[in-house]
Amino acid sequence: MRIAIYNLHFQTIGGGERRSAALAEHLSRAHEVTIFAQEPVNIDAIRGLFGIDLSDVEVVPLAGKDHVAEIRATKPDLLINNSHSSELVCPAPVGIYMCMFPESAPPASYSTVTANSQFTARWIRKRWGMNAEVVYSPCETMGPPGFKEKVILNVGRFFAPNAQNHHKRQDLLLETFRRMPDAHEDGWELRFVGNVGPLSADPDFVDQLQSDARDLPVRFHFSMELPQLRALYRRASVYWHATGFGFDERLHPLKQEHFGMSIVEAMSAGVVPLAFNGGGPRETIAPNVNGFLWNSPNELQDYTRRLIHDDELRERMGADAVVASRRFTKREFLSRMDAIIERVTAPRREPTITCAS
């Protein structure tokens, strides 16, 4: 088949873009695949950051062009729209709309809609009145766990706090760590990993974080490639995640973590996750079994202290986290997508009419 994959956000190189790239690489082994993006896609950056090879995939930049006309001109058999908050009318005979959160108008022109979590699927039903098939995002297996060090890790893009950005709350985590001098004295350090957002305020936010962390055992890693990131996951002991804190989930569901790929990837390397109790992390973390869900910075401190002072608890929960992470592998994602693609593109047969003799 000719398959078009639509994603206008490759400049951010985040979880949604990894999902698009993984699907494109996989489908290109049997089909003719084209990625339609806003700007040219840095193939080398995708390979370095995600370990995904797009050399057999054509990339068409759409900036300044009529998106529907450009896609339609390639005569695709199938369009997969994985562009966040897209309102593109499907220009192919069959379309799959992969929703990360329902912000736009309902995608009525598509054959089927998928959701990246049960949390997103519930909001799709509430806002769009549609049922969506849950297809969890593909999480890289970062294990096996290595020799664990006194490292607390956070992985996420650095976005300045504003109404539009999906702010990851690194500022809150830094302040929480500041208020744990006992952990500093015991040799624990906090590591932040992520790409810096594309808006002009994002580098300023990073500069402020680095300034505030100057007197703390805190390190920052920007645009870290996959081998180095995997090594850091394997060494880390505790994973912190704060997306969604400070926002009422009923009023601001978009500000929650809709799934949380980095949480699962940490779990796959035996890192015990401590995530804010909202959105998608409730589907991946079993409290007191393979991690903790916290409601306040004080709870985050308390759970962290339990872990850093109890090696046996940390080791047991880390092992349980590895097992739980296996539900969210790239293989599972691609298998689910293959089944959906096969179903929506299957030839429709006319009903057989049998006449009585």
C-alpha cells in the first residue's frame, strides 16, 4: 500500500514523534511510506535519539502548502494522522486518527480513532461522543537493570510554563529536591534529561533552572542520544515525574500526563517510579507494588525517603516495575497497529443474496 503518516510536530522530537517514526520504520518494510511534516525531518537526529531508521521513508515538508492537496497528490491508500490536535480532513480512502488528547473538533472523516491511554479514551467519549481503541505508545526497553547508583532521574522536554505548553514541572522537582538536604548529604543526586522546547521562552526557563540548581547535586543533560540515555536509566534508582501537578484534572485534563512513556521506560530498567497521581500514570503504576503515586511534594519526599533508606524495598519494587513495563513495548504497539490497519483496509465485500429456486 501507499501509506501517508501526518505529523506536524517533528521539531519538538517528543513522544508523539517517536511514535510516528517507529510506525513509519516498521511499515516501510512492506509498504511505500511517506511522512508529511511541517518542516524537513532531521533523520540523523531521529536515529540518534530514538534508534529509528527512516532511510526507507520519504519525507515531504508542508510549510506554506495546501496540506490536503499535497497528500492527495500522492494517492495514498491509507492516512495515519498522528499530529497532535490536528483538524486535517482525511484525504485518503481510509484514515486512522491517533489521538493523544481530544482538543480539536471530532475527526469525523476518519475510519477509526485510537487513544494512547484509557485516560485519553475517556475524554474522547466525553468530548467527542466516540469510542476509541486504546493503543499504548511504544516504549523503548531500557534494561536490563545495571548496578544501581544514588541517582534520581527525570526525563522530559523542557517547556516554559504557559497556557499552551505541556509543562513537565521540572521547577517543582528541583524545589522538592532542594528541601531534602539529608539526601544530598547521603550522596544522592538529581538528573534532568530532555530536549529544550522550540519557543523563545523555553531556553530562558532552562537557564533559570540551571541557576537555581547551582548549589545542589543536580545535573542537566540536553539532547542525550539513546545509548547514553539507556545507560543512565540502567544506573538510576528512583524516577520522578510531576506533570499535571497544580492543575485540577476535571478542569485542565490537557495539563495531565496523558500516558507517560518515560515512566514506563524507567520501569523497564528497574527504576522505581514516583509520579503525580493524575492521568495516564495511574494505568502504569501499581501503588506500593512497582512504584508510588503522590498528591503533594511532601508525599513525594516521604515516598522518596522510604526508597532511598530501604535497599530491599527499592530492589523489590524495581523488579516488579520491570515486569509491569512489558505491557507497553514497541512490539506490542506495532502488533496492535498492524491489526487495526489490516481491519480498516480489508476489502468490503458485498452481501451475498441467495434466491430461492
